[in-house]
Amino acid sequence: MLLLVRHGEATANAAGLLLGRTDVPLTDAGRAQAAALRARLGTVHRLVSSPLRRAIDTASALGLELPVEVDVRWIEVDYGAHEGQALAAVPAEVWQRWRADPAYRPPGGESLADVGRRVRSACEELFAGAGAGAGAGAGAGAATGADAGAAVDGAVVVVSHVSPIKAAVAWALGVGDEVAWQLHLSTGSVTRIAWGTTGPLVHTFNWTPELRPVPA
């Protein structure tokens, strides 16, 4: 089972800013969100994180007593020239282009299609073995075959961000990266993806202790 944890609330999230690669800390609320997830994760044998501080701090706050493996493929999308802007300050035409074209890349930034490619590679690698087929190219902190873990007993936790987690859901569903605009993902949430008889299977999306009962 692959458990995708969106980091807890960070200072820029609380301020309503477009937060991509800027390395900001968690708020007190964000740390509490992470701590609240620990009892809900079950048996975890591997912990992977984006290299950004808010993700690594969330991984530490989970209290799993596992080494944190950093994989750069799980980093947030690069918003380029729009990084750090208030959401309302981003021009309407930019939002329109983003929604209309997954390949749209803002000046100095990254497209949703770019995010999708690197996340698909990471997901395929994590599910390599146990009927999931071969993984795609190794990256930082990556493993292959049965050692990848998500296709065997126990769970792999990946602490990441809104865009990579939506890209992982798109991979699991076999749909295009544009589906990101139709998904809402809360800070401090868990999304569960398993390997079914024919491929990846989304078990839970955007679960938080505050929003839903504990899933069976």
C-alpha cells in the first residue's frame, strides 16, 4: 500500500500564497495535523519525502521512527514567475492557460505534464515487483523489485505536495494530468493507493481525521 501524505499547513499556505519550491516551515497547526496522522497509518516499513522543509518536517512529526529517504521526484511543482504570489494576484489568463493545457509552463516554471512524468516514474518504481512489473529509472532514495515495498506487506509513506499527489492519482486512474483541476487535496491528508489484480487501485482520497471517519 502506498500512503501519500500531503504535508501539514505551512506558513505560505496559511497566508494564501502560491507555494511551490519556496522552502517554508510548518505552522503549529501543520505540525498538529502531522502528529494526528500517526495512529492512522498502520504498519509502515518505509518513509519517503520530498526534499522541501515542510515535507521533511511533516515526515519527522509523523513519529514513525524510520529513516527519511529523500526523493526529488516528489517535490512540488515549480510555479516560476508566479511563485509566492497571492492566489488572487495571478492573472486570470494564466489560470485559464493552466487549466486548458497540462503542458503549459509558466515563465521559469514547470508544467503539470512535467510533474506527471516524474511522479509516474516514482510510482511505477514503488510498485515494482509482486505482479506490478518492472520499475522505471532509479532516482534519489529509490528501490526496485520487491524491496520497493508498496507491493508487499506493510506500507510505504510518501510525504509530498498537492500537485505530485494529484499526479499519482491520475496515474492510478489512468487519466490525464488535467484531472488535477478537478481534485481538492487538503493539507495533512492521506491518499491510499494499492496494487489490485489489474493495476493500481485508489482506496482513499484526501482523508483527514477532521473530515472523515477512520477508514476500515
